[in-house]
Amino acid sequence: MKMGDKVILVVGDRVLIRPDKPEERTKVGLYLPETVVAKDPVQVGTIMATGPGVPVPNLSQDFGEPWQESGEKSPHYIPLQAKVGDVVLFLKKEAIDIRYQEEEFVVVPHSAILLLIRESEH
């Protein structure tokens, strides 16, 4: 994800999410204290960037004998189901809060995602 003149690269099977701000008021107009909002075990956000996926050995390459140096070993990944732009429901206890250039994000492992909401491809 490009931010100014820098690029944020997400590693492995992790996902960078911009969390939605929790509702401070209920639908009927009651204000909720921070302690009630903080107890909620899940949070909603939008995926801003994803890692390449779960690394696995590339069995299609012939590496020869283990003690011999072979050519360049290119990484191979199982891609993630999550995509940039998806709205996501994730477990807050698995999230790592970060702040970068005055913006707040969370990084979560793909396994902490409970569901994805994506625009229909039809």
C-alpha cells in the first residue's frame, strides 16, 4: 500500500486493516461508554493491503542435493482469500494496533478474519 513516498508491505499471511470507528451511540440514541465498546470481541474494518499468502516449498523446482548450492530459490505462496477493499469482521484480540502517518490501522493474521463482505462480481 503506497503512503506518500513510502510503500507498506504486509508480510506472509497477514492483513492490514483500517478499522471502523466503533459506534458511540446506539440506534435509539443512547450513548455507550468506552468500557462497553471495548468489551466487544469483534471489530469491523476495510482491508487496505494483504501479504502474499502462506509460504510453502516450491516442489516444482529441482533443488538437487541439499549440500549443493543451486540457483535462486523463488518463494511460493498459497494466496489469501481476503482482498484489498473487502469489508472484514475480525477478532480484536488477534489485532496489533499501529499508527502510521497519523492514520490508525491494525494488522491481523488471516486466521483472525471471521467473514468478508465483497462487492458482487456479476
